[in-house]
Amino acid sequence: MSSTKLTGKAVVGQSGGPTAVINQSLVGVIEEARRQKQITGLLGARHGVRGIINEDFLDLSGLSQSTLEAVAVTPSSALGSTRDKPDRNYCQKIFEAFQKNDVRYFFYIGGNDSADTANIVHQVANEENYDLRVFHIPKTIDNDLRVTDHCPGYGSAAKFVAQALMGDDLDNRSLKGVKIDVIMGRHAGFLTAATILARQHADAGPHLIYVPEAVFDEAKFITDVDRVMKKLGRCIIAVSEGIHDAAGTPITAKMASLHEKDAHGNIQLSGTGALGDFLAELIRSRLGTVEKKLRVRADTFGYLQRSFVGVYSEVDAREARLVGQMAVRHATNDNTDGSVALKRLGNDGSYGVETFVTSLASVARATKSLPAEYLVPDGNDIDESYRSYVAPLVGKLPTVGYLY
Amino acid sequence: MSSTKLTGKAVVGQSGGPTAVINQSLVGVIEEARRQKQITGLLGARHGVRGIINEDFLDLSGLSQSTLEAVAVTPSSALGSTRDKPDRNYCQKIFEAFQKNDVRYFFYIGGNDSADTANIVHQVANEENYDLRVFHIPKTIDNDLRVTDHCPGYGSAAKFVAQALMGDDLDNRSLKGVKIDVIMGRHAGFLTAATILARQHADAGPHLIYVPEAVFDEAKFITDVDRVMKKLGRCIIAVSEGIHDAAGTPITAKMASLHEKDAHGNIQLSGTGALGDFLAELIRSRLGTVEKKLRVRADTFGYLQRSFVGVYSEVDAREARLVGQMAVRHATNDNTDGSVALKRLGNDGSYGVETFVTSLASVARATKSLPAEYLVPDGNDIDESYRSYVAPLVGKLPTVGYLY
């Protein structure tokens, strides 16, 4: 940490998969940067780190408040995003672009990979004796960042999947059958776990929930579905895209090897309906008969859960704005580096947060899984206690009515 | 038409795929039936016609206004739905259940098949000299009923897909590539056509739109995508599930025959991601190279577009309530039978509707396609004039902001 407060330009960028509120964080940075005299100009890097090394910057200083507020409520990354995962050589180039443009503040909104990039850029600057304040600003619908209680972006995606499952359950009550909903989450089941919020009625689904933190066993799965069908005559299933077998092999990978044997060429495994269709066919073939065809459908929520316009959590939006603002405040006022994390306040039903700074290294690279306390022994559901963790992040859900 | 006004019980049922506002029509029937003294009791048939022949009725007379309003804003069919398509024999059984229960009014909320059922039941009653007033109440997200200007249920589904495409376009601006969105519509492209409402910015998608009313040619499709990619570096494609080739063969059917040759058992063609995945693979194999992998993703909106909780068009909700009310009013006050249709009023930018009665036969069985005036010669887009047809049905969409 440098002892003198730095004066110079700031660069802000957005990285990785978009969220419904990632632009709230961007607007938080823009607003706060304007208030801080040490920041002499604010450049937006288009498409994250790629915009930095290509010096593809937008001047963010002259925007009107109405533009800022319109951007804030717009999902996806207004500056553009990137999937580039910089190595040390790439980070060296980022640093050189900063040096060349007299950049003294770097704010990077993203997940664990973005924190890693920020961390390496920070190390390079240190080695070169170049004073640079670096802040990572958390975002991810996966909610898998370490240290922080939860991640901005998660609450809104959780709200989307909760509303989707509420609707899907009503649909399935009306026309009965088995319905599979595939939800984003390669390694962490937080988003899929949020579907328990859809249970607002005695027989409401999801009736079965499978996350990557539990082993997915096909035979057990069929038994589970059969049991629910015998009890209710219908079954709603929420499943993470990253479910895997006891050996740790993702079910999608097993499908790929099957398909390769068929010599049908490459099968895309993300951004497709393949897993849902595979599970639907599994149920159909094991539980359906020629005489009694089973109605089985699968939907894969895809990008809707991270980018749908008009559905977001107000709490999430507020917190996303806050972490952007606080990153600038800590970098300028406290002259420090790090990542902004959220601490949950209130245990008596009230809810609030405060922010704190954690080191870049503490959130870089590795991620967090759904804690074991929220899993059930059978691996086919989420413990009801998860509701008190997730409900405040989502806020009020629409009310629905029933006739029976 | 009988000359004396009938006194007796009424039965109401819901049929076919749910919509976001089908319960508004149900509540409209309940409210209005209470006002009409000739209706001595209102029975809700659970799961449509099946609930009638099984005499599985809910008494709808004692419900509180708060329950009614909660049900009204709840998507999917609160009474339950059915896919049963009654033949004449089945309709005879419906009639017998009515006769047995002194039912003099029958209100059936559904699409063209439901209108057909209502029509046959009406004919059977006439033949048996049993006085029965029968009304069909229109609903369908497909918007494919004849006579009426548009169908209750369509505006809300159109709003969902418009908001989804707005978000998807923002996502794709942020992380560029080809994105395919598969939208409901086996024979009619109205819902897919509504995606043009997502174009709220110079380069906003969908950049290509394919509906069942135009021939889908794979080679042409690839050329279209290639052209957009060369121009914008990204491409959003909206496609109806029912697209077909020049011979009229659905693309999904062609896929099925491929799969059957693989002897992999039955491939489900609706409620799956198969069409999107097929088109994505087509683009990837034709336009991608080993050196330059193309980012291609596909989402199939599935049931979300008809049952998502919390997103509906207020205009659509109001009109859905209205057609339910008017069916009861016409049946009791005018002592007539038929289907309630909507006539659009106002040509100077204002919008309004009035209802009128059309015969059951005029909406039964056959459906309507997207008029040719809304198609473009190339078959890869929807004419901009469609906006003035669809925008009033959807109402205000969320506003989004851009930085560039």
C-alpha cells in the first residue's frame, strides 16, 4: 500500500457472463469517481481487458444522470464483456496501457477470474514500482465468490428462476407430467437452490432439486421421479447444468462420449438443451410404457436467467450499486487495494449489509460451493433453511392465487 | 336460438395450453355470473371437458374478491386444463352431464379446438331439444383464432418474448456470437413476429426472423447469418418451432427422421431444445472453421413464455377479463350462443377494443396465419408495419440504456 494518495485517471471494465445488475456497479463507479477529485478522468474499457490492451476506451465523464439511471437498470454489460482470461504476459500489456495513459485506478467488475486478473495486474505494477490502486468489484449469478456473504447479480438471477419455477409449477398443475428445468451452475448450486422459493403452496414444486454439490445417480434419479409421480401425478425437477456422477464426471460429458460414439460430430454442451433432453429421454424410457406414454418436458433457462429485461431484485440492484461506489471510495480515501465484499447484518428477520475490503488474492481463482448444511442426505433436494439465506436477496415475489 | 331466457346452472372450463391471463377470463366469467340472476350456480370443471364427464366440479360461488383478484393475476389455468379433443361421442357425454346437473350455460375458455368442442356440444343439445347457451371464450398465445382481431393471451406472451429478446440482444452485444432463440408457434408466426418489438437501438436484434408462414431453406439461412455476422460481428435469430422447408416438411420432422435412422428411440420434438441445437450445429459446421471457432448458442423459451409469473401485458389482462364477462352477458341478456371476438378501434395512434359475438363454427377447427402483408420477400424478417399491430397489445416495455 502506498502512503501517498494517488492522482490520475481511472479505468473501469466489466468481464465474464453478464448479470441483471452489473451496470448498477458500473454506474456506482461512475458516480463515485466524479465525487473524488483525485480521479482526473474515467475511461470505460470496451469488452474488459481486451479494451485495455487495445486502448479501446469510452470517456465516461460527460454522461447525464438520466443516461446513467437508464444504463443502471439495463441488464448485461454496457461496456461490453470478454471471456479472455489474461495470463501474466497479458497482464503485463494491461499494465503498459495503464502506464502509457497515466492510469492510477483500475476497477474491474467480474467474478473470480476477474479478481485474478486484477491481482496479477496489481503485482506487476508493484514490481515495476508504479503506483496503481486496483479494486475488484464482485458480480456473478453463480454466487460462488469466496469471502463475501453473497454476490451482486445472484439475487436477480435467483428471482428470475424463482418466478420461472412458480409459473412452471402452475403450468404443470394444469397439464400434469414430468417437467425438468435446467438452470445455470457448472460447479455451484446456489442458483438452482433458489428454486425452493417457488414453493408457495402445499404441493408446489420443485419437487426434486439436483445440484453439483451432490452426486447425481441415474438410477436414484429415476426412483425419485417415480416416487413423486406416484404421490402427486406430476413432478417438477430443478437441475444444475453441472450435475455429475460419483466419479465426478459431468452428466453432459457422458452424453458427449455417447454422441461421439455415434459419430455425429461435436455436440455443444453449454448454451444448449442437450442435458434437459437427455434427462427427459431417460425418464421417458425408464418410466413410460408403450401403453401409457409419460408426458415429459424439459426447458433450459439459458441466457434468460442472466439477461431478461425487467426482472431484477431491488435489493440486488442496490447492493450492486453500493459495491461499485465503495470500491472507488476505498481506493481513493483509504488508498488501498482489494475486493469489496458484503457482510450480512441482522439475524432477527431484519436484513441489511455492510461492505468490507478483502484482499484480491482471497477472491481470485478458487470459488465457493453451496455449503453442505443446505444439502439433504438423499441429494435430491435443498434444505428448507436455505430459504432464510436466499429470500432477502430476492425480495418480494409476485403473489399467486389458487382455486384448490 | 331460444326465445325464452334460460334459468339454471353454469359450467365454466379451461382448455389447452395455459396463458398468463387465462384466469382473468375465468374471473370475468365468475364476476359476471354472480350478477346474472338467471345463473343459479357456477361450477368450475376441473381439467376442462374431462372434469365435466367425470363430474369433477368446483363450486365457484363463494369465493372472496381477494381470492378472485389473486387468481386473476396468476398465470396458467386455475381450474386445470386438458389436451383432450372430444369427438362427437365425448360431446354426447358432456351433454349428458349437463342435463343431469341442470346446466343451462356452458362457458369454455380455449383455442380453436375448444371452440369446436363447444360447437358440437351445442349441436347435440339442439338435437336433443335441450335449451343450453354455449359460449367459447378465446385464449391462445399463438394468436391464431379466426375472426377476432387478436387473442387474449397473445399480448402477454408477446411481451415476454420481446423482453427476452431485448435482454438477449444486450447479452449478445456484450459477448458477441450467433444466438438462436426458438419461440412457440407450430403453424402461426405471430409470437415470433412480436420479437421485432425488441429492436430499440440501431443495431439491436433480432437480426433475422423465421416464421412458419415463410419457407425455411437451410442454405439461405446460412447465407443470411453469414451476411449479418460480416456486418455486425454478431447475430440474433428468432425462429418459430414450426419452420418448414419448401415441401412443407417441418425442420423438426427432418431431424426426427435422422434420429430414427440412428435407432436411438423416439425423439421428443416439442418441449425440447432439439431444434435450437440442430440449427446451432448447422451454423457451426458451415460457418465455423477449426482455426476460427464460432460462438453459437441456442435457447428454447419453452413454457416460460406462457407461464412466467409476474410478466404480463396490462392491456391483455384487461381484455381477457372483458371477454369472460361479455360471454356471460351475451348468453344471459341476449340469450345467444357464440364466441366473443375483439374488434380494434382507433386508427390515429389511439387504441381500444370492443367485443362482438361470432358464431362458434366461425372460430372452430381452422386457424389463422400471420397475414402475408407482414412477411418480407426474403422470408427472413417481419415487416416493420407489424409493430403497429402488436405494440398496443403488449403495452409499455422496460426502458434500457446504452453507452455506445
